[in-house]
Amino acid sequence: MVTTIDAKDIRKLVIACDAGMGSSVMLAGQLRKALKKQPVEVAHTPVDSIPPDADVVVCHRGLAERARRGAPDAVVVPFEVYIGDPAVNQVVAAIKDGGVLSV
């Protein structure tokens, strides 16, 4: 299980939810806006269809184990709430400011 990544190595950030529809689309839009000046692709997907090139997967805590099984080479960042969660803010800060993202 991968638990750290240097922020400069994050090229693809995937937001995963149960169906890959509403909640992940909303969060992906927010992260695209927050990271628009960064060289990072932000995508959304169902948790059971995470692409193999994902570097970081952001998902609700209840889906984290499924995400880890589906993306064993990615750092999985679980969160509690879709708006303003500290875990999501940590991802944005690491990408913007550099350093290491660790979960």
C-alpha cells in the first residue's frame, strides 16, 4: 500500500465515489478550479473503475479499502465530508506548495 508521494510526481488526481456521478463530479470541479495553474489532471470515476495511471485517489472514507484494492500503486486519501475536508485541503496544499503528501 502506497502512503506517500512527492507532490511534484502527482500528474493525475482521481476523485472516486460509489457510482462516479454526483459527488465525485462536484468535488472534481472544485479541485480543477483550485489546481488550474498546476500540471495536474483532475478526473472523476466510480471507485471500481480507477484508471491505472492515477497517482492520488481521493474518496470517501467508506470507499477507501475498495479504492486501495483497485489502485494499489496510488496514494489513497480518504475524507469525511465533500466540502472543506482537511484531507482534501491537504492534497491541494501539497500540490500547490510542494513537499510530500502522506496519509
